[in-house]
Amino acid sequence: MKTVSDKVAWYNQVETRQWKRLLHAIEISLISVIAIAVIIVMYLYGDGTKLQPILILFTAAQAITSGLLVPIFYKESFKRWHLQLITLGLGSGVAVSAIAALSILSLQLN
């Protein structure tokens, strides 16, 4: 069993495996696609009042950011904890956007 210091040292190393960099690029592109899907659903089914434009702009910023990061994740080498932190941050942001979009749409239908 690895100790905590071994795990911390492993996450502090640079990711050099090509297949892992490809996997991270695919994850980030999937986050971008999901953000675009949330934007489309909000634009089509929302009534355009109150928080909808703010939510669309916030999700669009996430989609653009993650879309621009895809080639960088594939070509460059980052530390493993950087990759995890960026993926977790963008994924959580899009998840919050999707939950907020569903809440707004359900309130508009009632």
C-alpha cells in the first residue's frame, strides 16, 4: 500500500503518457459539448427572462474555455494534479449550470 507522501509525489509529477493526455483531452471536449447542450436547451425552451441570459453567458464561457483547452491538454504536459483540478473545476461548473437550467425551466413551466 502506498503512503500519502508517495501519492502526493505521484500527483506532483508531470503526465507524460500519451494515452492519458488523450483521455484528458476527450474529457475536456465532452465537458464542452455538455455545456453547449445546456446552452441550446436553455435557448430553445427558456422564456428569456430573469436569470436565463446570465446562465447562458456563464455556460458559454465554460464551453469556450474548455474548448480552447482541448488542444493544449493534448499537446502539452501538465502536472497530474493540475489536470485533475482543471477537469474537476470545469465539470463541476457545467454540472451546476445544468442543475440551474433544469431548475429555471421547471419554474418557468409551473
